[in-house]
Amino acid sequence: MIYKVLYQPSRLENPMRENTVALYLEADSERAARKLLEENTDYNIELIQPLEGKFLEYEQQSDNYKLTEF
């Protein structure tokens, strides 16, 4: 399943909406996605949202859509 992850680039800074970034990740479950992120990044994770159907199609049309691989 594809997940959209909203995160802050640094855990050391206070979260600000203006600094929120998104990435797209393929994983078996939300738990697996979170584990991948914790093992491979220093991000402050805000939200992990599953994407499927029309929501996934919409995100795939964005210029920013690119699957992140670890």
C-alpha cells in the first residue's frame, strides 16, 4: 500500500506548519512504514495516511509525487 507521510525535517526544532513536508512510501502496513522512517530518517512524523483509489490517483497527478525508497 502507498502511504503519504507528513513530517518536519528535524526533531530538534519546534514543529511549524510552514515547514511540513510530504513524502510517499510503499509499505505493507502503517506500522511498517513508521518503522522504516524511524530506522532511516531523523524526521518528526506528523501523520501517516494510507492512499488508495481516487485519493491515490489524485496524488499521482501531482508534480511532487515520487515514491521514496530506503
